[in-house]
Amino acid sequence: MKIKLNTRQKKIVEIVKNNEPITSHKIAEKLSLTRGALRADLSVLTMTNILKAKPKVGYFYSNEDNKLIDLEKLYGKKVEDIKSIPVVVKEETSVYDAIVTLFFEDVGSLFVIDDQQVLLGIVSRKDLLKVTMGENDCNQIPVSITMTRMPNIITVEREDTILQAAEKIVRYEIDTLPVVETKDNGKVKVVGRISKTDVVRIFVDFY
């Protein structure tokens, strides 16, 4: 995936190249903008190592493209590279046993499958909490009663990029995505999981 700078960012880079070192105040003057309007663009350019900044001196153009290249590689990294083993239960599993599994495995969600590993649903901590708040016998209630069913589950596949997974996590405000592969009959088999923590960790490790 190519990282594309917007028009303003390209102008900032050219200004810095031709006038380095140059302060953010001077850059803003040349663009007829306020310093505040440039803050986000300057942050992107320094984070990607296109520009370097020195306090009380200003911005310099960096000839080191390694960071930018690495960032392109990071954005193109596949879900397959960071997925973990899915934690699964059957639809007849009791809510009580599901809660025990969830806490024992230290995960936020469980994937509900059939004997062929086909994804039937997903049950979260919140789903299980709702059931336990009433006067219900958790040993007698199957997770199928409270799970979110297919096709209302957001998924990713092995060859999707980490950036695509991150976008789904943010867009749909979810913590965990099942990694699936689609069979010839149209059903999806669970082959892994990727969590918000997994995505955050890989970006943090990069920096």
C-alpha cells in the first residue's frame, strides 16, 4: 500500500527542503495559514520521518526514507501474520461454562461454532453479563440464546491487511474480529482471531 501525502503536506515538504531549518510559524506564513492549521500535517510528516524537528531551531528535511518504507510494509502486513488461536464454544455450551472459558482464556469474546468449525455466532462479555443479571440459571441457558448470529458478524480473512482490520475495529466499535475462510458452500470457517490489542501492539512495537 502506498502512503500518499495530501497537497498541503507536499507543499510543506517543499518549503522545508528549500528553507531548512524553518519554524512552523514561517511555514504557516508561506502557506497563509495559522500554525494550528498545520499541526496535524506536521505531526504526520515527523512521525513518518519525512521531516525532523529540533526545538527552537525548526524543521529539517530527512533524507532517510527507511521509516516511510517500513510504514508501507506495516500497512500492507497481513492478518495471517498476527492472528492468534480462536477461543471457541459450541452453541449448546451453557452460559456458565462460557463465562468460565472466557475468563480462563482471558479473552473478550468467544466464537460459537459447529462440528465443522463453521462460524455460527459470537458472544461477548457484555452478552454474558446481561444473562447473569436476571434470576436465570446460567447452567441451563445455552450461549445460542444470547449470541450474535451470522451474518451479523464482522469478519476478516487471512489475506486482509492489518490496516483493513483496524478500520473495521474502529468503524464498528468492536474489540475482536474472527479470522475466517469462506468455503465453497458459502459458509465461513473460523481459523483465527485478531483483537484491538493485537492491532495496537503491532503499531506500538513499530514505533
